[in-house]
Amino acid sequence: MDEQTINQNSKSDRLCKFITENQDEKLTTDLGVKLTNTDDSLKAGERGPTLLEDFHFREKLTHFDHERIPERVVHARGFGVHGFFQVYECMKEYTKAKFLQVPSAITPVFVRFSTVVGSRGSADTVRDIRGFATKFYTEDGNYDLVGNNIPVFFIQDAIKFPDLVHAIKPEPDREVPQASSAHDTFWDFVVNTPETAHTVMWLMSDRAIPRSFRMMEGFGVNTFRFVNEQGVSRFVKFHWKPLLGVHSLVWDEAQKLAGKNPDFHRRDIWEAINNGEYPQYELGIQMIEEKDEFNLGFDILDPTKIWPEEVIPVKIIGKMTLNRNVDNFFSETEQVAFCPANLVPGIDLSSDSLLQGRLFSYLDTQLTRLGGPNFHEIPINRPVAPVHNNQRDGFHRMSINPGKVSYFPNSLAGSCPMPASVEENGYEHYAEKVNGEKTRSRSDSFRDHFSQAALFWNSMSSAEKKHIVDAFRFEVGSVTDKQIRQRVVDMFNNVDNTLAQQIAAGIGAESPPAGASGNTARSPALSQENTIKTAESRKIAILAENGFNHAELTKIMDFLKGAKVCFEIVSKDLGTIRSTDNKELTVGKSYLTTASVNYDAVYIAGGKDCAGAIAGQGDAIHFINEAYKHAKPIGAAGEGIDVLASTQIKGISIVMSDLGAASDAGVVMTRNTADLTEFCNEFLGAVSQHRHWQRENYKDSIPA
Ligand code: HDE
């Protein structure tokens, strides 16, 4: 498929075509009988009982009664989008996977982002790992890269997955709490399962509250293999790197969003794609030669370990662009079925026992969820590669297979369909040499649970460390069992003594003596401080009322548009507002219909009456204070600056005078509305920074 065809399939084009083609269509039953009425059931007399013979009524209600299918046991809440992938250069040296050979070739993809723990109706912004599952529709069949936004996992062996999930899901007696790990059973599991330490560190970090699906990394987590035409295999880990950088929410903001805008993440990506701001991610790989399997100081089959990027560099090999929203959530996002065993020639597995268990679980769970073995025939799951085999029958079979031969070998159908040779790109499993005795035990090389948890902690900035401590205090502080709280402190003392002491101080536990790992290694790639920073596609609330300065605001809006920054006018009431020179502006949201948590930054418009009206509204002042608390950039020009006198921001070193273009921890102001160039650039810089953590209270800060 080429790029043009993919873009031609844009949603609005397809909708227009659908409406034109179906203008004359009439309402029918499921069997095509035209209907005259769907508002009244067939009754014995106008006020009489409904008749059983009303086939339309029965069909409509029966279908409705069966509209729900079981939600996924994990990753129930998700959001899917279409796109395409292109490799940058031929990867022949490492893999024979065809979709990784030709830079001009375009492979369609479907990506489903998800949270893990919550039910389908839970909020987007909860503290959780995010799923990042990609289906590549390649000419050699479907390849699924079923990853997460955190590169490690809680457990080392799939046999513990049901225990982990039972512990983290709502407690079964009351089904409380929803979509949260802040409860006794999860932390009980953690303190009894030290291998969780590294992933728990990530879960307590800002990574678990992403700003957007567009601004998070993806990781294949498990170790896979690339195999080239010569049959040479290398161990591989997969990475998705977002071109918008990796950014997060603030915990207080995430919690508020869960109430005010529980669809925050799906809305964000839906709107971005509809606005033509297509999220892009580069695909990266880390590779280890077979001969180096045992040279890293940890077991490369252990999914609780990263391969530090500074040791094994990430080679960027291609780019994915997400450019089309789904037409129907259920048909596509809900029915898509991923499985790590969906491989194509050139990509193979490792013996990682977490991965080995996953290979079984996904297909198995889909048999129940999608009602039988034919879910590969649902449009979103169908490969673009042709399918020929002797699989037959089962619930919801769509294909009509002609002929009487459904077995192999056969003579009656000339032995068709017949197996392909390796030269014809038939899938051949890598001939890994394995030997061993049957045993239910774990290799000693899987026993170090704290070194990389410490590596993660050491690599964080002061702000990131503070967020981790706060998250622990919130989560473990929500645990009712005192013993478990103490055991968390003791367990994480193996990671870092300062961390353990800080947690203890916040939850009333005993402070443990020094005794931590003593690991001082760092990996700068782990800190979000070192990510890409851009204001592109960020969303700014422009607070304005009647009497705004039209010339000033037009300049600001034009500048933001030019810099591809989104904005929305927020005002007391919906409708329109007028400037001093009687120019009209449409209000996007009122204070009742939005909140500061929906935006990345705030701009306060000038104009004497406008500023006076903003300053006089409690809702507007709360809006600014809240954005300030969440470390967001705040811009003000002309009389807009005067509004700040009514806020908490005045507490910091803002001088209410002509500042030119001045900035204080992301607060950017100017009195000079005649020339806004310098101000605009400063403000844009502050927005690119994303958050200005210097503003947070560092009384008890932890050195980076
Ligand atoms: Fe999954 N996982 N998982 N998982 N997982 C599922 O499959 C499972 C794990 C991941 O958007 C289920 O169709 C086991 C790691 C994503 O549809 C289920 C183990 C990683 C999604 C399942 C793991 C993932 C799932 C539930 C431990 C990151 C959502 C519904 C061995 C690499 C895919 C379904 C989507 C979904 C099993 C651990 C990623 C039950 C047994 C590690 C992104 O089959």
C-alpha cells in the first residue's frame, strides 16, 4: 500500500463517500426487510400488550441485549488508531523481515494504547503502566509488537501473572478501589515478591501518569531475536521513541482529570489526529550478539532488567505515523486481538519465561472474549497477506471454503495448500540449542532485584525523585495494614536509603538504617529531563473577556498558530466576546465546561476591562492558581499582568512594573504590547519546557 492510498482513505473522505452512496437507503431488519416504523411495538390495541409476533421488536431488543462482550482481563480500557510504518534503511544485515527492507515501502499499522488495571469505563489518567500494542499488516502476515510504556515488568515468570493481576485489581470482597494500585493487596504482593522492585520504581515515577499517548515511549519489554537470511540470530529489544518527547502530568492534575475529563488521553489523540497533528514515533532496536549473551552482568532473558542505552545503544531504524482515527470503536478498538506470537519471518522469540507464557495467554483469552476461534476474520484482525489453510468451521465463521479437501497431505486438491520453503519465506523457527532437565526453579542469574531499581532512582532529577517519593507516600499511605507499610519501607531500603527514609517519614513508618545497595550507576536516558522539548501541539488556554486588546491577542494567536501550538479561548460564558475596538471572538469553553487541567499553559489577555473582569472572577483566579501549582507556563501581556496580583503567583519575585520580556520559572510577562516578538519567543520556550518544576516546594528536596 502506498502513502497516497493511505491518505486518500482519510476519515472525512470516507464519510462523505458513505453518505453519498447511501443517501437513499431505507431502514431494514437484519435480513433486509424494509421497515415502516421503529418507534412503536406491535400491540393488541393502542393501549394493549405487545405481541410476540412483532419480529422487528424482538430482533432489535435481542441484538441490543447481546451487545456487550467480556472486557479484556487486563488492558480493558484502550484507544486504537490507524497509521503506517516506514523503515529508514534496509535492515537486511540483521533481519529478513520484509517490512524492514525497503525504505519506500509503507506498512499499515493499528495501534491500541491502554491502561492495565482499570475496567473499560475507568479514567484515562490513573497511575498505571500504559499498553502500547502495534499490529503491522505486512505482506508476510501480521506482526504484533505488544509492548508497554515501561521497559520492565513486575514478575519474571508468566506463572505469577494471575497472582499479580489478582493483587492489583480491585479487592474482590468490595471491588474497591477501581483502577488503582494504592491498596493493601497490591503492596502485600510487592513486599512478598522482591522481583517487583524495579517495575514498582517506574510505576511510582512520572512515567505512570503520561501527559499523552503521543508523548510516551513504547517498549517491547521481552527479549526477542532478529534472524537474517544467513540464519544468524541476534537478541533484540524494541523501543518506540515519540517525536514529541516523553512528558507527564502532575499527580494532583491526573487525579482531577480523572473526574473532570476521564477521557483525557483518548480525546487528546483523537483531536490531534483530526487536526492533522499526526503523532510519530521512531522505532529503535537494541541488539546483542549471541556470543555476548552472558557479558552484561545480568541475565538478558530477565524482563525485570533494561539494557541501559549507554551500554547497548538504541539504533533508530524507522518511523511510525498515526494518521487516522477509527470509524467504529467497538469494531476496531474493542475487537482487535494482539498476540506476541504473531510473528513474521526474520523476527523470533527468546526463552524469557514471561514471554513464553504470553505466547499462550493472548490467543487463549481471545477465544472467550471474541467468542471462538475465528476472530482473525474480523476486519481489524485480517491480514493483508492471503490466507490458505485447512482450518475450518467454529463459531462465527465468515469464509466459505469451497471443495471437499480440508486436510494435508492430499491428492484430491493437488496437495494444496502446500507448505512454503524457507526460500519462499516460509516461517522457520530459529534453531536455538536448548538442553536441560525439567525443573520448576529459577536461574541464579535472575536473583538480583535491586541493582537496576537503584540505577533508575540514581538517574532521576531532583524533581523526579520528589515525585517518586510523593507517589510512594500516596500509595503506601493508602494501605491500611501497618506491617505492610513498614515492609515496603524496608524493601525499598535495598534500593536507596534516602528513598526509604523519605517514604517512612511520610507514612509514619520506622526509618530504616543505611544498608542500601550502594549502587551509584546512572543512565541519563532514563530521566525525562533529557527528552525532546517542543511546544508543537501543546494546548493553551487563553483567558479573555469583553474589552480585550484585539491587536495584542491577534498577534499572540497568529504566533501560536505559526508555531503549531493549539489554543482555546476560555471565558465566563460561551458565545462571543468583544474587544475594545468592537472586534468579535468566539469563546471555546466557559469556566463551567473546562478546567486548567485540560491545558498545558495559560495566557492572560490584556485590555483594561478584560483584565478587570478576569481578576474579579473566582473561577478564573482558581484556574490560574491551579495551572501555576501544576508547574505550567503562564503568559500575560499588557493589563493581563495586573490579574496576577489577585493570584498566588504574586508571592514569587514578580515585579509589577514594565518588565519587557521577563521570565520567572515559566511565568512570562510583558507590558510592551506593541512589540510582542521577544515575549512570544520566551513564552514558546516556556511552553516547550512543559513544566517548571523549580516552582515545587523543595524544602525536603533530594539531590539528583
Ligand atoms: Fe499482556 N495480556 N500479559 N503484557 N498485554 C493481555 O491479552 C499477559 C505483559 C500487553 O491492546 C491479555 O488480549 C501475561 C507484558 C498489552 O489489546 C492477556 C503476561 C507486556 C495488552 C495478557 C503479560 C504486556 C496485553 C488481556 C505475563 C508488555 C493489551 C487481553 C506473562 C510487553 C493489548 C488480551 C490490546 C493484554 C497476558 C505481561 C502487554 C490476558 C500472561 C510484559 C499492551 O492475554
